[in-house]
Amino acid sequence: MKDFYLEIKHVCKQTGARYGILHTPHGDVEVPMFMPVGTLATVKTLSPEEVKDMGAGVILSNTYHLHLRPGEDIVQKAGGLHKFMNYKGPILTDSGGFQVFSLQENRKISEEGVEFKSHLNGDKLFFTPESVIKIEEKLGADIIMSFDECIPYPANKKYAEKSVERTLRWAKRGLTAHTRKDQALFGIVQGGEFPDLRKHCAEELVKMDFPGYSIGGTSIGEPKDVFSKMLDYSVPYLPEDKPRYLMGVGSIDYLLEGIAKGIDMFDCVLPTRIARHGALMTSQGRVNIRGAQYKEDFSPLDPECDCYTCKNYTKAYLRHLYVADEAFGKRLLSIHNVRFLIHLMEEARKAIQEDRFGDFREEILRKYGDKRGF
Amino acid sequence: MKDFYLEIKHVCKQTGARYGILHTPHGDVEVPMFMPVGTLATVKTLSPEEVKDMGAGVILSNTYHLHLRPGEDIVQKAGGLHKFMNYKGPILTDSGGFQVFSLQENRKISEEGVEFKSHLNGDKLFFTPESVIKIEEKLGADIIMSFDECIPYPANKKYAEKSVERTLRWAKRGLTAHTRKDQALFGIVQGGEFPDLRKHCAEELVKMDFPGYSIGGTSIGEPKDVFSKMLDYSVPYLPEDKPRYLMGVGSIDYLLEGIAKGIDMFDCVLPTRIARHGALMTSQGRVNIRGAQYKEDFSPLDPECDCYTCKNYTKAYLRHLYVADEAFGKRLLSIHNVRFLIHLMEEARKAIQEDRFGDFREEILRKYGDKRGF
């Protein structure tokens, strides 16, 4: 795909972290990057201009959710996701695999695909590797994902083995079904916590020659040491010249761990979701804005932050809006959290280019502590 | 007040409509104007920049609501409403009279003031003409209102008489209590549907020499013919060189009626409230965006509108966001409705200056019909 490729500009001498430019049909973006999530063709509460202004490159949207509402046919008739939601930068869609396997109770997996129920109305749905690609082609994102199985953690090795083989067959079927030349289809490395399965999955996917590779976790969060090992079991078998995307990761320590191990792309609902619940990531540590101590605190949320919220509003105002359940409050808090992570990525890219990402990472972890969920 | 005055530039030869510039400590704005309502120091879902960009002059905020949350002391410590909410244009606060008399069931009116209960937690509260002015001084708006009694419709004449006299005594007490020289305190003409009471109230207020006058309605919506007569009973007794503000009016026919009779300022929650419920004012008539007919309608909400929403999004996208209960949808719909009314005011001002406001009004009413609530 001539419009889509990764140009590695620098590999850090301290770690495996890499800095580069990802070329896409909707513009060039720098990696490593954090991709804000716009589940239903909107990054919750934010306008596309706000998302761009805070330095976002690629944004992510969810195939499963868009299939239910408004349906891929409507998005296609609108001229694709970019036009539908007025986002001029690159967009990525997931395959629905994570939602199907984590949100659904009564699912039936077969070789053909997965039968499951809509979380909205209980309607029976059936996703296959081919039907998912068909949906993603209609949605029209720049980067799309293969349909995969997310296994639980911890998993039975026998089951994990069977699952990896099926995920590989599904990846192949998706690749065969995929016809749009302006979309980059990624293969997804699965295999749970098992080194041999991860290696096998990565190697087989690489043989299929995808333009990029994702690393899937499990359907529930695994402990950090396991998470870290999953990267060690997967990344070394992926080609250096292709983008690597670690799915669903948005906490500071996991992001830094991923970058250090050569990951280029991350996404997570964390910053926007916790923002709507009043939880903010700041250079001074975590802030729960509802706290009574902010009632008369007329300082910015984060004095080190350059976002619209921190430049124009006080904690007292943000607390007031939060307590009064005002939509503008959720928006201001979302702007801050997303910008916080994007800014962290900007600093990380700088550190990589200056061969000091290891030091940078230590400094950040000292500053924020080594806690998941922040 | 040297920073606050109305400069009448032109009176329409067809009607009593007037075009002018209202000078305020936070800038000059053109009248007649529609003032968007920011109840809790935020025009729901919108940023101050968005409100400005859609051509708003003065915005309104509610004393009763701000007294409850976050409390006037916090707003004062923040440096006043302008700084607290980051709005650089002029702000007006109401007196809480309407809320106290329309929202509260168990209120006790005495000469001293009104005892009532918080709608949030049932706490006993007591508002007097002096305490309301004190709150408004702490909030720090450019234009503030006297504490008045809104009587029900229809009202007993005896009661209305007693009420007007009390409203006049309260206006006097408020005027005496008011100390901030940078705020314009308006008197409010009450008197229900009774011509002699309206005249008497207006004349007595004018003797007190307020920098501006409001015309209050009743605590429930009166029929249009009654509404229209209330204007005839009030406006002729008000000085020509002072601004006239008709409170709580936002439907097209009432706005045009008010302008024709010489009103300069209007406010209403209507455009933002109905927008959040999916109801839009458009040049093609009323649109209920949830309608299935918009599922695949890729045209703008209003082809004649120049707002951000109409320039960038389709009905299909707006319907999708509305159905999915996405905050960005409510924001886009609010932007449109507020801009629609502000644009109507712009057109009205042009028509006044060209001595054709009567024709303009007929044309608009023919176009939109003569329905309240639109």
C-alpha cells in the first residue's frame, strides 16, 4: 500500500523505543502516539477540531458499536466515517473482537464466526472474519483490524492453542476478503500469556504480510508482569518496518512500557471515561475534581498543562460544573485528560530522538508512581 | 452610569422597533438582541467562544441557581462571573423572582421577602430585595435585576394590586441597597393583565430612575393576545432612551411582536432546552431530529443557516448522535438553535435600519407560521 507506510526516523539507544512518521491516506502522523477513542463516530463530548487541536493523530472508532448504530450502510452512504463525523485526519476501526468477547455473555464461537447478542436490544448477531471486513470497508477507516478472539486471563493452554490457530485462520480469511486498496488491514497477535503461542501467532501473521500488526491482550486486564511478558513474546517476531499497535492501553506505566519495547500506537477509553467521572491525570498526581478541597481552588487543574481547560478555567469552576452535572464540565475534563496523554507522547518522542527514553521513563514513573489506571 | 447606556441609532418608520447600541462595561452590543441563557454559569453544552462566535451579545445567568451552586461567595472570590466562567462579553443576572415564584410550591411571601425551599435539597431559604442585590453584586454581572413578584395568570385584581405595590416597594429597597457603580440595576414592570396596574408600575419605576427596565410576564405563559396587551400597557410609559428587556421570551412570533413594540432585549431557555430534546428551529420549519426520515438524510439541518453545525454535519449524523445520546449531538443542536435566533435578530436589526421591519415580520411569520413554541 503506497499511501500507507511507517518511516522509522530514529531508534533510541537506551531502549527499543522508536520514533517515526506513519504515512496514511489522511495525512502523516508521528509515532509513538496515543489514539483517542471515538466509539460511536464521536470522541465523547469533543468536536473534531478540539481533537485535532490537542495534537491527536489517528483516532479510533468501534466497528461493533457503529454496526449497531447507525449501521455501516448509512456511514458508507454518507461518504465514509471521515465525512460522516467530519474528522479530517486518519481513522482506525477495531474489528469488534474485543467487544464481542468481553461484552457478551451468551456467545457461541464456531469456525465460521461468532454468534452473540446486541447489548442494546438483545438481537441475535453473527460476525465472521469476512462480515467484519465488509463492515470495516463500508466504514472506510484508513487502518482496519482483523477479526480475532480475545481469550480470558488466565487461560487454559489447550484452549489458547486452539484459539490462536482459529485467529490465524480468521486473519487469513479477512485478508482474502479485503478488497479496498486504500485501507491498511492489520493482523492481531494473540496467544495469551504463552510465549510459544505468541511467537507462533506473530510468525504466521508475518508470513501473511500485513501492512501492520496489533498486539491483543486478553478480555480482562492481566497483571503488569504478564502484560510486559506478552510484549516480549510478541514484538521480537514482528518486522521492524511495519507499525505495531498495542490495543486498549492508556495508563502511563503501560504506555511507557510499550514504547520502550518498540510499540508505535496505543488507544484507550481511559482518559475520556475517567474524565467524565471527574478523575484527572495531572502533573501533580491524580485529581478527583468533586473533592471539597477544590471548592475555592482558583488555580488551574494542572499548572504544567497547555490545554484549553488549564489555560482558561479554575479547579473551582470545573468542580462546580462537575457537581452540577453540566455537559461543558465533562468536555473540559475530557480535553485535559486526552491532551495530558498526547503531551506525554510528545515528550516521549522527543526523548527517543535524543536517545534518553530510558531516563525519561524513569523520571515519569518516579513522578507519577507506578500505578495502573493512571 | 457612564459605562452603561443605550444609544438609539434608528427607529423603524413602519413599527415601533428600534435599532441601537447598548454600551456596557464589557463591550458594546447591538439591539434588539436575543440573550442565550447560561443558568449555572455555562450556556449548556457550549464554550464561551462558541457562544461569542455565534454572535451572542449579552448572556444571562440565574441568581437563584448560582446562589445554590456554587454560591455567590465562591463566584466573588473567583473574581466575578466573567472570570469564573471565562465569558468576556456582558452578562446579565436575573433576580431569582421568577424561579422563586414558579418553581417553589411552599413559599411564604411577606413584606420582608420570600421564604421558600431549595429545589435541590429542600433547605429553607429566604430572599429579600436586599439579599438578592447583595448576591447579584457578588456575582458581578453588568446588568442585574430587582427582586419582583411574578403573579399567576389569570390573577385576582385585588391580589395583583397588592403585589404591584409590594414589587414597587421592593424595587425601591433594592435600589437603596445597591452599591456597585459598575452594574446597571433594572426595575421590573409587573401588573399582570391589568392596564392600570401596568401603567402605574411603569410610572412609579421610572420615577426611581433605573438605567433600564424589564417587563415581567406571569409565572405561567399567558395567551398571545394577553401577552401583546401587556406590552401595550407597559412600553409607552417607559423612557425612550433606556433599554427595555422583555423577560423569558424566545419564540419567533413573540420576539417579533416584542421588537415591533420597542423591546431591545430578550432571553429564553427555549432554543437550548428544545435542542437538547432534538427539536430544531430551521428555515424549513421545525425539525425533530430523532425522526426516522433523517436516518439517511445527508443534507444539512438548515441549508440557509451559517452555523458550525449546518456547515459541517448532516441530519443523518445529528440523528445518529441524538439517538445514541452523545453529548456532542446536544452541543451541535444547541449551537444551531441559538445561532438561528441570533441570526433572526441580525436580520431584524437590518430590517429596522431600512424601515421595513413591519414587512420583515410579516414575511417571517408567513414563513414559520404564527405558533408559540417555535
